[in-house]
Amino acid sequence: MVIRNKEVVCLFQDKVSELLLRHRSILDTLSKHQESVARVNRAISKTVTGCGCISIHAYKQEIPPGVTLEDCRKYMDPHLDGDLCENCRETIQEEIGNNLFYLAALCHLLNIDLENIYHKEYDKLSALGYFHLL
């Protein structure tokens, strides 16, 4: 089976709906989605506090006056140093995958097409550009 990139989200949501057994209640799915968000955050935190492959050096972002929105990116720092080790990368990817599962489950239960959301958001970002952030 050849899958085009545009079909991946739709196929993913369909597969989630097939496998959704224990969390058919919207309340169960909402709580599992929230838990998955916390697990993503925890996995990222553990890369700093447990493994140490990345570190966080946060400070106030300084943007010179008169800088255009397009040039702001040059002055913004992600506050991260280092690179994810393979183990931490795999853990974070797994947790993000679980998060995507429960997001797709929520969409299924609410009869919302996740692929349409991606397309609408992409179109909005393309049309509004940096003004989407304001």
C-alpha cells in the first residue's frame, strides 16, 4: 500500500478509532490525553535532570528596538544547550506518539476530522504568517 503524506493523518485517526477500546468515554479520553501531555513534559524534564544530555539556560529574551517580525527569529533563543541522546529521543518520541493517539481519539469521539484541522491550521499560518502569533 502506497500512502501519500496527506493521507497519513486520516489513516492514523482511522487506526486509532479501530483500536479505541478502553477509552471510549470522552471523560476517560480527556484524562488520558492530559496524562500524556504530562508524560511528554516529564520525559523532557528527565533529559535535563536525569540524563543531562540537554540543559536549559533560560533568561529574558532581548529583542532590539525596531526589529521586524521576520528578523525577531534571529534574536530568539530556545534556551537549550546540547543534543538529545538516542535514549532520550526515543522516550520523548514515544510519549509524543501516545499524545497523538489520545488527540486522535478525542477527535474521533467528537466526530472531528484531524486532517481537516491540520489543513485549516496550515492555511491559517500560510495566510497570516507572523501575524498569527500576535
